[in-house]
Amino acid sequence: MKTILKEERFHIISEENKAFILAFNDEITKLGYDFGGNIGSGFCWGPYMIIYSKSGVKNKQVAARIYIREYSIVLRLFLNKIDNHREYIENSKDFIKSAFINDYGTCNHCRNEKEVLCKFRKSYTLDNRFIEKCNGLTFEFWEPNLDKLSDYISLLKEFYPVRRALTLS
């Protein structure tokens, strides 16, 4: 990752954001995820995107993305079954909890309402409030930095616990 970030195309990334990307990469790798050695196009999210998926499996489950924009980065985590993690989220630091309860990504019910279980909608309850978010805009953390890194990793561990291999005695 360090070598890739030295490429000319990544001069748009500040040194502080590069430090975050390198540290996040190290930590998420310990959880069994990697970016496959490639930083691709960010399409509508910015010029570039780093996609972290489960290592060594056929079905690549994406856990995180880092959107690289002209003057910033955004960390997006792919989290499911929010209600199962309600207590953890409700007791999280404000910058973590905010991604779950703020108005950004509020579902506007753009899909046909006959589709009761819209695959693009995340529905959950936090602090006794029913929340619906559009899955295409959920759980983005703007301006991530090294001070917040351990909290992001703890959140990932909550949703993606590291499975230990069984050993036979």
C-alpha cells in the first residue's frame, strides 16, 4: 500500500490521510480483509476507491471502502443487522453513532412501496427511534483520522468478529 500511495495519481491525498490509509490497511488486514493490491476508480464517489473484502474466500464480502476525493477521504463501512448491535452503537462515541442516526442517507422510499423489503433500505431502531436509511449512502465516516482509527476497528470487530479456527487435540 505504501508503494502504491507514492504514485503520482495519489498526490491529491494529504500526508495525514495517507497515514490514516496505511494504518487502516494494517489494522483491517489483521482482521482478514485486504484490498487485493489494487486501488481502482471511485466512479461517482471520487477519483479513486480502495475496497476491502474478505481474504481467501470465493464470495468476497466487502467490509469497507475508502473513497479518495480531491481534498479528502471518506471511510465507508458495510454493516448489516444493525438491531443486533443496538447496545454497542447506542453506547458508541458520537462520531460513530452519528453515522447511524444523522439525516444523511435517510430513505426517501424511492423504490416501489409494494416491495416491502426493499433491498436498498436499512431499517433499524436506535434510542427508541425507528430509522430507515438508503443502503447506497449508509455508514460513511467523513474526515477519518488516526485518533479515531481504534474506534473504527472496534466497530468492524463488533460486526465482523474474527473467527478462530478450531484446533483438534
